[in-house]
Amino acid sequence: MRFALIATGAAALVAIPMAIGMTGPQMSPDQFVSAVRCTAFEVATQPKAETGEARMLLNSEALRQPAATVQQARAEASQIARQAVISESTEDGAMLSQERAAACAGAQLAGFGAADDAA
């Protein structure tokens, strides 16, 4: 009986914040697109960067965002990936790095991406 009470209490401590967090978007549409762009540039410019956590958070946030916002973010991420594949010169790499810095600066202002740049 005591175990059931402890287990129920522990489940409530985990489930309540998750349920509250699922009620609506945590980011504005602009913040979401900016964070996706930052992560896409991070993957394009630093293939060995650990972006798993950021991608997981963005996928979770995508479930809360309007479909049009998610579609826009996916289109921009795809365009960044194509741009990275097509890039052949060091000038292209420098341009991607500059665009990454600009995209991630916007994402940091939105409160996202600071942990990625610290790594």
C-alpha cells in the first residue's frame, strides 16, 4: 500500500508538468523557425556537433506549433541542408558559418540554443 502511494505520487510529479507543458506552444512561430534554422546550420557546419537534445526539443515543440509554421521550418531546414551539400569552396563554408552565427543569434535571443553554442 505504501509503495502504491509513493509510486502514484512520483507519477503525478512527472505527469503534471508534462501535461501543463503540452497545453500550448512554448515558443512563438518566429522563435521556433529561428531555432530550427540555428540547429540546421549547426548540423551543416559542424557535422559532429551533438544536436540530439536540440532536435528532440524541436520535434516536441513542432507538435505544438501550427502546421504552417512547421512546414516553413522544415522547408528552411531542407534548403540549408541542400546549400551545405552543394557548397564546394571554403568561401561557401565561410558564408554558411556567417549565416549560422546570424541564425543562432536570433535563436539565443529567443531563449534557445545557448547550450548548443556552449558545447
